[in-house]
Amino acid sequence: MPRLTTARVRAERAAKQFRERERLRETTLFAVLGNNAGTVETTTVGVVWIRLHGDPNQVTRALASSSVPCRDEDADTTVKVEKLKQFAGARYRIVGLASEVYPADPRGGLVAPHGWEHEYDDFNTGGSDPVNVHADAIIPLRAQPQTAPDMTVYVNPGSYQRPDGSDGLWAGGNSPAFVVPTPIPFLTVRRCDLLYLASDGATLTILQGTQTTDGSEPARPATPANCTPICWAYLDSAMTTISSFAYLLSARQLVSSVLSATMPATPHAILSATHSDTAAAAVVDGDTIIGNVTPAWSRLPISVPAANVRNVLGVDNTELRPSWKTALDATNPTTIGVSDVAAAGTSLVFSHRDHQHGSPATFPPDAHTIGSHSDYPPDAAGVWTNDGAGNFSWGAGGEAHDILSATHTDTLADAVIDGDVLIGNVTPKWSRLAISVPAANVRNVLGIDNGELRPSWKTALDATNPATLTVSASAAPGTSLVFSHRDHVHPITSSANPGAAASLLASNASGYLQLVALGLGIAAVSSDPLILAKSNANTDTAFGSQNGIVIKNTNGTNNNYTTIFNLNSAGAVNSGIVFQNVNHTYAGKIIFNTRSLVGEYGNRMSINEVGNVLITPGVLGIGSIRTVALLNITGGTGKTEGMYITPTFVVGASQEYGLYIDSRFNPGVGSFAGTKTSVFFQSRISSGTHTGTIASGTNPIGLNGAAISDGTGAGTNFIGIEGRVTNNGSGNITNAYGLYGLLAILSTGNITTGYSIYVQNPIDTGAGAFTNCYGLYLENITTGGTLNYALYSNGGQSYHAGNLGLGAAIVPATLLHVLLEDATTNAVVNVFTLGKNVTGAGVGANNLGVAQVFQMETSTTIDTIAARIYAQAYNATHASRQFDLVLTAYDTAEREIMRGRGSGTAPMLGFYGGTPVIRGAALTVADASAVNSGDATTDTVINNMRTRINELEARLGSATGVNLFA
């Protein structure tokens, strides 16, 4: 958490004032999509109908939002709108959905819907408003949805204050993935999870809350100790991404603009001057803190005693503060003497637990009674006995005897038998009651019946069968004194005709009833668990009085529903039909629900109150089902067309479509991944393995477009297939392809010849004639702001059989005929260019070059390289760049003939592979006054000629010249 500063306080005050000003400019309120007729879309692009506060008398228009579905089928959806004080044509703007999952917006009151425009991150990145009102006050550690939304969030970098008061620094990063609550069929399951920074300051951790299913807002989990909370995430079982701030509620502990008295102080020593009630001192091992006479907390040093002695912290009488006291010392206990007087003692030193008192060798006996011995205490109930050896002991009175002997005067004499019990008889005396053993599966118990005075053995369980339960039998408490076996079974009689008498059927403890088969109006059979037979002469297709099966929802709340479930063997719902009462007075809806392979439940198809059929996520199969297709048509036996559409167009209509498909891919605030195809055509020979031969003339065609004229009227433009990409919005499209052809091999089969685009020679077998034919006609492409290509091939080989003319509209005389026609009359014009660039992050370096190769056929080999002309970088540094132009010829290897180079100020030249040099200065001028003496050493004419010959050799030679000779 950032530390409170004056700048921070001022920034937050400015933010508060800004929000108050903004509330005066815009007002946010709730509305419902659609007018009173259920129409959402209006004739104005980007504008829809809304009902303010859901009131049918307050219908108006509002600007649509790219993140909110605004179609007619979305009528009655609750949205949040913003009232605009200044706007032409529409006075309101939709800013988001009003949450159906959480009636109260979890982020309500934190940041207004337009707040992102003012939120700035580090290095002045983020919002678009030039007034940086937040000034980094609340951005650090903010959790936000990913640019490409998934189930993780990104936590912004920034500093924060740990729970112990120390400063922490978070570098920014992605959270773990949130896990949505476990789905429950036909219920919206919700949960609130906490994202927090663990105590290590480096690990983002998710703590899951408790999920709810009753429509209430889930409770927020508490932050674990010593951790830094980031945000609460509100989740439901239908979520697949966290795409909006609406799902996130900040849990960051922001510093208030008013300094709190409970804010953590700067770390300091406990006995420092920071504490006004403490005497400053250094910590010493073993110290304790006590209050002194000041009073103030002060240091009490430890007092270490000698061996076998212990000191304790104690307080004696009249003392006002504790101190270390000697608790144990080495003083011996006193010796015990005869007739010593007891004393409480006054020493404040304790005794060792293993202490030993000294004692005299003997204690002279005093006169006493034998019963005074402490190890033989007298007992009034016992007698003092002698064992015959002079040893006395206290014993029980009398000799050993039986409990049912004559010694006991209240007991009848008798012998003990296994299983007997003692009871009091009529005498009254204790008497023996013999055991009574019953037969198998019967139990006897000791019991008493009415009128009896003593217990006896009674039969508790016997082998008598329970009574038969009959229809409408009266309840009775019973009179038999024999119990029922816990596992007893009553036979049951039932009626075969429930209309004549009540049927006796068994249900479980929850009141559930199980039947093997049930027939309504007809006898039940084992193959049909439920069979219904109804004779109905009503031919009215509307709801009549002769209903076969009726399901009634007695709760009159609108939009409630009744369901029919299909359960799997484990008891889980696999599919269901939902009957929804949109309005109990007149409107109903049917929803078909199925469970996916991953356990997710969804509404797959619905029929609403006006008869519209909606398939969601959208698969309609005719012939078979392909789960990734919205509409899947598979032909069967005898079917020649998968789908046959023959619309009749109305004369005078401006624009009509035989098949109109408008695919809209709305990414909202995120972005799409993968390929989005509006229409996909595919023609297969077989969907499985085939061994037969495909006859000649069998041509599977993915898309066949034909524009045919069968009449005598003239037509201007007939287009077989038109490919068009239109950008009708403000967003950018990176690559647009009007027509895209693709060939692919995905298995082991070969394609001998593949044509991504094949233009066939036009056919003319009628009386008419073509004036001009173009296999491929490309207009002059000039629209691009940076690059324009009429034809662009990004790699691969290309083949052109005929002569190719470039530049002017000419009939090429050679395989390649390049002709430029323009208004230039007296300057060199570039007509042909060879180029070489470096891909990726690489840059040009020395020796990079581009060449033109000359090939021809020899006596044995075609395409033999004969010569090259190439340009090469000598110095690739752009500011001081130098390039070479090289001419070579081939025999068995490449031979350099001549090389030219730019020096930076002048041309350079070299022959036979020599290093290029600049043009030399003028040779030495002949000396007109030279004297010819005939002496080679002194003759000035000879010396003059020798100088000029040496200069010429240097200019033309290999050492310092152009390498014209060695």
C-alpha cells in the first residue's frame, strides 16, 4: 500500500471533486430494451428502442453499445443507460448490462462507467483524458480483465504496504485461473472468490468463497492473516471468461485522505524514544520489561543463580514492583526430633521436591492401644483376627459362606444355577428365579404385567406372522403383549382399479413413490414404464378440452417454470424440457435443455410466446448433426440436393437475396482468435473409406457460382461469384481478402495438380461473340496509402507460359517485354529494379548483394549458369554506405571480370578481381628541358620516361592500380 503523502491527499481530493462535477453532467439510470411491440432495432443505424425504468409510457431511443446484444430477440433485457445533456438525435446511451446475476452492482459507487478515461498507470499510460485526476493514487495493484479475456486477471505493478507496516513492491503479473462454481441443472450458481497477494509478497493466490443457489449475493471471503487483498471476483456457473470490470470488486486497502491514528508507524525499537511511556534502553538477552516508579516501562536485567539454585520473578510484602528472588538454595532441611512442635515456617525460599529431612536413629514408644496403629485403623464392622502365626489383621465378620445360606436371615437357602437372578418373594425374602430359555427366533425378557407383584420371564418375540394390511383399514393400538421383530413384513392388499377404491402403494421416508410401469387409460406393460391412451375426437389444433398430459404450475409468479427431466443411470440430469410461464395470463415459452460431455448445462432450443424458435448455442441438423455447425444438412438415399432454395423475386424490388446470411462476430471489449467464416461450402466424395474408382467427369465443387441469362433482355453486369470485404465501422482491419483460395492435403492421399484459382478458357459455341476476354483482369491499384500491388506473390514459384508485357499496354514481342511510356524526354528513367531486403529483425551487413543470373543450355545440361551481374554491399553502414557493381563470367567456376565501387565522393574501378581504386591523378608531365646525353644514369630524357612508365605501371598494375595486368 503506497504511503500517505501530501500529493496523494491532494490527488484524491481532486478525484472526488472531479466525480462530483461529472455527476452534474451525466445521469445513469436503468431501462429495458425494446418498445411496446417487442422491437429493439430501429431504422437508424446504431440506435435502438428502450423503455426508461421499464415504463411502457417512456419509450425513447438510445445509442447502442458494442458490448451489449441489441437485437429484437433481446427485448426486455435490463440495461444501464446514461443520459446525455448534449447530443443530436438521441438523448441516451447504453453503457452496459444491468447484472441479472448480481442485482446490486459489486463495483457500484467505486468508479463511474466513464472512469477508465481518467485512470492512469505508471509512466503516464492508460486513460485518454488529459486531466490525470487520479495521479497514480489508486492504480497500483489494480486487477483488470485480460486484453484477450480468459479466466485470469492482470494485476498492475506498484508499491504497497504489508500488514506489518513494511513496504512491498509488486512487479505486475497474471493471476491463477479462477474456477467457476459447480453447475446445478436449471439453477444459476454464484460464488465470490478473493484474490490476494500472499505473505511472501510474490505469489497471487485465490481463496474460494461459499456458493449460493437461491438468488442471493454470495458472501465475500475474509482475507487470510499477513496477506494483501487485491480484489473479489463474482463468478457464476455459466461464465467462460472474465471480460469486464463488472465482475471484479477491488479489495485493496486504500489510504484515506485523513491521517488515521491507527496507521502503522515506522519500524523502531520497543524501548526507543518513540514510546513516550518507556525508558530508552538496549535489549540484552534475558531481559524482561516492568513498570518503574516514574511510572514507565523499563528494562529489568536477568539474575542468574548458582547451580541447583533457581531464581523466580516475585513480589514480597510491602514491595511495589517484581524482582528476581531466590526460590531454591542449598540449605539442608531440619532434623526431625521426637515430639517436635509443628510450625508454618517464615523462610521465603522454597524446598526442593526431592529434599530429605534428617531423623534420630530410634523413636522410643509411648503407651498406646493396638487400634491406634495408623496401618491398621479400627473398623466397627470388622474384627481383629490372628492368622495363627501371630499376625493380626482386620477381617470381615464371620467365616466364608454362600449368599443364599442360612447366615443371611433375609434370604432363602438354595444353590446357585447358571442364569439365575435374585428377586424378592412374598415372605419377603431374596429368592432364586431360574432362567427360562425360549425357542429359536424367540426372546424372553424379565417383565411385569398389569396386576403382578413380582417380575417373571415373559415371551417378548415369537413366530407369529404380522397381520395383512388392507385398503382403508382402521388404526388400532393393539392388545398383544408380544413384541414385533424389527425385520417383520406385513402382507399388503391393493386395488387394481384406483378409480373404484384407494390404491395402497408404498413410499419411502421422503414420500417418493416407485412404480415399475404405469398405464393411464390402458393396461401397463413392462416395455413402456408410462403409457397414456386417450380417445380424443377433437380436431382443433389449438388448445382444446381433451388434453392428454397436463402439467400445472400453481405459483402465479411470472417467468417461473415447470420441467420434465431425463436422468442418467447415476441419477444426474442429462436433458430436460422447461415450460416457462412468461406471463401467467397469456404468454408461455418452451425451452429444451441438454447436458454436454463436460457436464455443462445449457438451453439448446427455445420457442417463445410469439412462435420464434431460437437454437443456442445453435445447431440444427437435417439428416445428421455436426456439433460445430449452426445448420447441418446431410443428404440421404434418393436426395439430390442438400438444400434447395427457389425464391420468387418481385418485379421492381431494389435488392433481393436467394439466401441471405449476415454473420456478426462481436468481440465486445476483447478480441477474436482463430478464423471466422461467414459461409463455408464443402463437397465430399465420401465421409468414410471408399475403395471404388471415381469416374472421369466427377467433379466435387466446394462453391459453384453461376449467373445465367435465359431471356432475350440485355444485361449489364453478370457476376458468377463476388467476394467483398467491407469495413463499415471505426475499427481497423489488418488484412482483407476479396477472394481467398486454399488447397490442402490432410492425410496420405496425393493431389497431382492443384489450382488455388483456375481460370478456364471462355466458351463460345453460340452465335454471339466475345469482344475482349481477360483470364484475370486487375485494375490499376492506387487506393493504398503506403503500398499498392496489382499482383503480389509472397514466395513460391510462378509460371507464365506466354510472352509477358510490363508497363505499357503492348503486345509483348519476347518472353519478357518491359516498356515504360511517360512524358520524360531528356533524362534516364528507372524501368527495371532488382532488390534484396532482410526478413525479421535482421539488418543488412557487408557483402549482402542482389544478382541477375544468365543461364543457357550446353551440349549436355540445361539451365547452366553462364554469367552474373550483381550489386554487393561493401560498407553496409547507411551513413557511409558503399556498394559494388560486379560483372562475372563462368567456365567451371565464376570469374570476376570487372568491379566498380563508389568511394563516397567518386567512382572506383578494378579488373580481374582486383580491388577497385579511384581514378588516378595526372601523370608526370614531360620535362621539355630534359637533355639527352646518352648516359642512362644522367640522361634526363631517359629518367623522365622512366618516371612516367613507373607511374603508368602503378596505375594499371595489380599492386596499387586497377589490376589490369599482374
